[in-house]
Amino acid sequence: MAQASRRIVTELHDEPHIEGRRVTVRRIQGLVEGAGTPATEVAKQLELDVADIYAALQYYHTHSEEIDQAEQKQRKREKKAREADGKTVNEIRQERNEGSDGVPDSG
């Protein structure tokens, strides 16, 4: 099990996350409520205490306006990067996974 429960902070890209970690509140909410993964399993996967998972979920539901604003800022940064011919992390990963023939590698 992980260490003692951590606080929710916004020092990383202004997006709420677990203090001392890069795990965002939105990611935790997506895993638990979006994907239906049990909180105990998410805690194990992310090496967090279950209390951290529930704290993130509580934060998500009590600070929805802040979460929405952080997501809007992220979308604006991504749009600005694309307009400057930048690529998203997912696009870069996809390119790396594609074989020389342009077909994604099978394994």
C-alpha cells in the first residue's frame, strides 16, 4: 500500500493533482467513474492510498468549475501548439509505433 494520504494541489499546469505526483484529479475520476475501475484497484495501479483516490473524487465533484477551467486551458494550449505545427503526445506516440510502411506495429 502507498504512503499516507496526500493533498490535492494545482502546481502542475494549473491542473488539480495529487501532491508530489503527476496524477491528476481528472485522470482518477476518469478511471474510477468513467472506466468503472474500483477505487482500490486504481490506488494499487497508481501506487496511492485509497484515501487519495476518494479525496480526488471528492475534489472533482466539489470543484467542477475549477476542473472545467483547467481543461479549457489545456485545450487552448493544445490548439495553439497545433496551429504552430506542434503535435500532441498521442500523435507522437502513434508515429513512433508505426512501422516504416505506415502501418501500426502489431506488438
